[in-house]
Amino acid sequence: MSVNINELINSLPIDDDRPESPQLALQQLIQKLGSKKVPVGALNRLWILGTLQAKIAAAYLVHWVRSSFSGLDTKEMRLNETHLKAAVKLLGGMSYLRGAVMKVGQILASYPDVVPEQFADALGRLHFEAPPMHFSMLRELFRKELGAAPDEIFDDFETEAFAAASLGQVHRARIKGTDKRVAVKIQYPNIARTIRDDFRNMQALLFPMRLSSDWENLREQFGEIRRMLDLEVDYEQEARHLRAASGAFGDDEEIVIPRVYPELSTKRVLTTDYLEGVHLHDYLSTKPAQAERDRYGRLILLSSFRLSYSHKLLHADPHPGNYFFLNDGRLGLIDFGCCVALTDEDIDYMAEGERAIEGSDDDVLHAVIRAGDLTPRQARDEKRLKVLREWAEWVWMPMVHDGPFDFGNPEYFKKGTELYGELMKKRYVRSLPVNIWLSRCFYGVRALLTRLEAQVDMRSVWKRETNVT
């Protein structure tokens, strides 16, 4: 089931305080949020988020009461209504807050089976269809960053953003005096401050865990997430990542990294080549042949392995909004804000895990203990080791499989979701900090391949790109 925002609102039960036209309700939401500045202040943002959670909880409470007096079919219908209603509230609240809160929504949307289908579809719009800021706010930011208004710097600068997400929005334009079309990404005002505010709130939520034996490890992981989000609002850093990745692929490899225009970029404005193509949802709506889905699946894997191993650059945000299926059949990879520069120690750790894939039971055990950064006591906990080994085996499964692996089989991804849920439920959260990004990459790439229903020989791509024999 695929539901766009208009369909989502059309499906809602009518409320007395909602305009009669669902389309009008959506337009009013977009206009209202677009003209508002992103809310700042830790207490203010916590209050908004708390109110949002209360509204969603109330929606499910109403469903529970109503379903007590309903037949099964009616219960299912009303549960779907509740999912849809809560999804719209969540979409609106996260779109308003943006920043780290909206990033959480994007992550949830990328993973099948993690949240209700209606939630995932609604939150999926957070990748590139969040309410953009008003053009007057954009002009003001442009003058501060580049010393002039957009129409004074570019030809044909489109005032309406074609993509807007958690940290900024993107406009099409043309470089003055040329036919070169570019994408201009502009950061929302005060977004860096909202990230600091959100992390202050999240730290307060983690405070009760300070007496846990894993507290120091958790604090390291938390600090790593904070560091990466701070880097994501530094467009100069993203430009460096783009330039580093640009030489990774030959013209015959069908993978495109957009070129950066440094003279038209700053810490909060980034200008790159504009790629002509569509995102995953629109690509799948064309009902592509299996061979085409498989080819794109292979390109997604190739891009991930090549950047990580040949260029020590982990693209840790492999969600559908960061891939373009280009009109000429190539794959475009964008948004290098959430990237990790891998150290020699990280590469050594990854290589050890790869050797364990086809090694002995002792090799696997040692790799799992190192990955979990386990204490001596935890390393003797058979229950913990069992779950961690099952998770590692799930990650490795396509890499030990001979021939094309069928990512379209829903049971594979469902198993990974169940294992991750078990890790969280049992609070087996201790891990090397780099695993935050490696796991996000592994899980996100597999989610993409699952949605593509691709059949890809991952083993051969992995062995070639990592020189494993």
C-alpha cells in the first residue's frame, strides 16, 4: 500500500476543527509551517514534542475505546484510521521541529516493518517533501552567506524548493551566463542550535542510565551521534566529502556524484550539479523489469563498498531520498553530509569481521566480542552472545550466499528487524561507536534492496571491492 499526503488526508475521519477540504488542510499546513521560523530553546522544543506525543497517544486511546464496541472488520478499519491520523500529526510536528527530531522520522521511514505502513509512507515524505521556509527568509540568509540575493547570483533561480528535508531545502537554478543547471541547498536558520537543544533534551532522558555498567560506552555512542549531526550542518565539510567521492567511479560504472561549485558555496549554502532523475518511490511506480531492479541494486552495493574500502568514506545515510534513478539509466548519489571518514583502526576492525565470515567459530566469537566492546563478564553471557551472533549472521548472510541473493524475500528483512528489536528489548546496546554508522549503512542498504526487490550477487561485489580472495 502506498499513500501520498493528499490520499492520507482524504482517508482521515472528519474532525470538527478541520477544514472541509482535505487539500485545503494540507495547503494551510504547508503555508503555516513554511512561514514560521524553526523553534529554538530546549524547553520550548521539548514542550512541542511532548504535546505531539500526547496527541498521538490520545488518538490510540480513542481507537481502543471505539474498538471495544466494534466487529473485527470495523476494528481494522479504525486502527488504519488511527495510524493515518497519528501519522499526519507526527508528520506535521516533525516538519515543524526539523533538526534531530526530523532525522529520527526519516530513519524510521526508511526501514520496512519497523513502524506501521501508514507511518512509514507519511514519514517518507520527510526525506524531500517537508514544508520549505518562506522565500523572504531564504533571501535574508542568502545575503548573509553570499552577499547578494539568489536572483543576483544565479539565472532562473526557482523560488519554490523542489526538495526540503530536516536541515535544509533545495532549489533549482542556472549558473549566470551558462546553460548549466545546478541544485542549491540552503540550510534552515538556527538549525545548528536546534540540534544542540534536542541533544540536551535527549541527554536528560538518558540520565537515569548513568548508573549502568554500560554508561561510559553509551555516552561515547551518544557523543558520536552528536558529532555527526554537527558535521551535517557544515556544508563546507559536505563539499569536501563530495569532492573526495567524485573520483571513486569511472564513466563506465554508471554511478554519478554531483560536482561542487565552491565559489557558490559556504558553510550554510551548497551548490552542486543538478541531477535529472526520480527517487525510489517514483521509479518503482514505473514497474521496472526485474533485470533493471537488479542492475540498480548492484550499483547501490557497488557505491557503498567502493566508497568505504577504496576511499575510506562511509556514506552512513543510505535512505531513498539520497539516491536518484537518472533518466539515462545511471544511479545518482547525493547528500554527503552524514559521512564518516574511516580510520585505519576502523578498516582493520571491518577486515577482521570479514575474515570471520568464512572463519572458525572462534573467529566469529572474537569478532562479535570486539564489535560489542563487551566487558569480560558480558563476553561470558551466552544469551547475549547468541543474539549478537544471530545479528552478525543476518548481516553476513547475503555475503556468504553463492550467486544472486533475493532481497525481495520479505522474510530476510523481517528477521533483521526482529533481531534488532530483541537487542533493544534486552538492552544489549553496548557497541563500538563506529558501529552506529556501520549498522545504519548495512541496515539502510538492505532496506533499499528490499524495496527494490532486487536479486544481487552481493558476495561477488564485496569480494571484488575489498580484494577478499
